Amino acid sequence: MINFKRPYFAISIGDFWRRWHISLSTWFRDYFYIPIGGNRASKPRWLINLFLTFLVSGLWHGASWTFVIWGALHGIYIIIENLFKLGIKQNQKVNLLYRVLRMFVVFMLVNFAWIFFRANSLHDAFYITSHIFDFSGGLFLDTKIFFYAAIGISVLLLNDVIEEYWLRGEYLKSTVNRYISLYYVGLTLITLFVGVFNGGQFIYFQF
């Protein structure tokens, strides 16, 4: 199945979770959220069910407070979204400026939560969050890595924009697209020059 569907193009937290890690989200929906009552309950109970689902999804990633807080943050986001009816239906037409603004807000909220997901400890997470706007340190910038990363990100971003707003399909898998070969050659060169080749970097090896 398609497991990630351009999640950073989401314009609401609900939309994000319809796009992010779809197989896992579907599993939690079918085997936890629905069995504890889902939305077939009073509104307070329904919101509690949503929060508990995200809390448990945090614990699924590891028995650490960082994962619990990550799950709780998404639970709080989704509760606020539903309380104030901030969600957007999947096929609802939205003004471009409004869409970009919502996309930016969702991107910021999701990435704030990622701090706790990725941090080695609560101390590290709180240190990072308390120093986000502290610009006293130097800027780390490896020009070679930045150059190749910029090319790679641009190619993938262009692909996502095309898939999201024009083709509604998997652009890079198209057999009739004459630019596909250039895409793959470019991405292969970038991987060879700046790729990390020890498997230990893959985050799920720790679980």
C-alpha cells in the first residue's frame, strides 16, 4: 500500500494523519480506536478516545516519556482541531493563500512534536525547545552537504508538487515521463556523494 502520501502538504492535523504512515495509522484505527468506541459515543468520550489513541501510538514507538509526550501533543492538536472545527474535508476546495498558511502552521506543529520524538531524553528535548530562538551560537553549514541536499530536496519537492496538484499519481514511477531518467541519475549521484551507508542510521533499528 501507499504508506506516505505527501504528509507535509497537509492542511490540518487530521489531514496529516491520513497521509503519514498510513499502514500504522490504519492499524491503530482498526484495532484500538474503533474497539474503545471511536466516534460512536458522546463528544467528550470521542475526544478522549482520540487522545488515548495518539497516546498509545506514542508508547508503541518506545517506553519513554519523549514518545508519550509526542503522542500526547498530537492528541492535543487533534482535540483542539475538532473542538474548534478547524479540520478540512479531504476534497474541500480551499483558497490558495489560506491553504499555504494552514500548511505552514501544521508543518510547524508537527515538527515541534518531532523534537520530543527524536530527542534522546526529556532533558535534551526541553533544552532544545527552550533554545529554539536562541541565536547566540554559530551556524553549522557544510557547503558541500548543503549544495547536494538543496538539489535533492528540490527534486523531491518538485515531484511532490506535481503529484499533489497536477497528476494525482506517482510521478517518479511513470513509464512515459521522459524526465524520469534524469531524476534517478541525479538522485543516485547525490546518494553516492553524501549518502550514509551504515544501516544503523535508520531510526527504526532502535525499536
